[in-house]
Amino acid sequence: HPLNPQVRREQVRLGDLTGLTKTGVHLIRLPPHNQSTVLHWHNNDDEWVYIISAGEGAVMLVKEGDKDAKEEQLKDGDFFGFPAGTKNAHLMKSGNGEVVYLVGGSREKLDVCYY
């Protein structure tokens, strides 16, 4: 990620591969002891995350508005939704194992991402 060069992940842009133009879908593998991105939220795009394989010690970090960030332990099958404009900044941290997940959302003509 441009704001944190330590962030490492492998991704396949499934939406692009299948010709989707209004919805983005990515299959992501997050290596152990890493984070998915930097804390962020979208002004115009909805975003969702579906956990396929959580890996030991993985967490979702969510910061709602001006509140302190909270960690939620991840487990296989978890689903998170982040509606556009709700100021729910989020990221994932892997623990000792790899995290495999789908992430997707809308593709509005203009989106502003806040970090």
C-alpha cells in the first residue's frame, strides 16, 4: 500500500476477470503477521469482506468515527459490511496463519477513500 510499504498481500481481481463493471470482487491471501491495508473508509463505495479461512490469531480492526479502534477475532465464514459514508475505518491483521478472504464493493464513478 502506498501509505504503508510493509503491507503485503496477494490478490486476484475476480470481478475484472469476469467482466463486472459495477461491482468489484477480489480473492485475497494475506500472509502471516501482516495487515490487509491501512485503516480506511469509503465515502461513496460500499465495501464487504467474507472470510474463507481466518488463520490463527487473525483480527478485524474497526474504528467507528472518533471512537477508539476495536479488534474482533476472525473466524471462517465471518461477513463484514461497511456501508458508504459511515466512517467505519477498518483493516485486517493476520496472526500466525494465512487469511484467505473475498473483498468487494460497489464501483461508483467517484469515490473518496479516507485514511
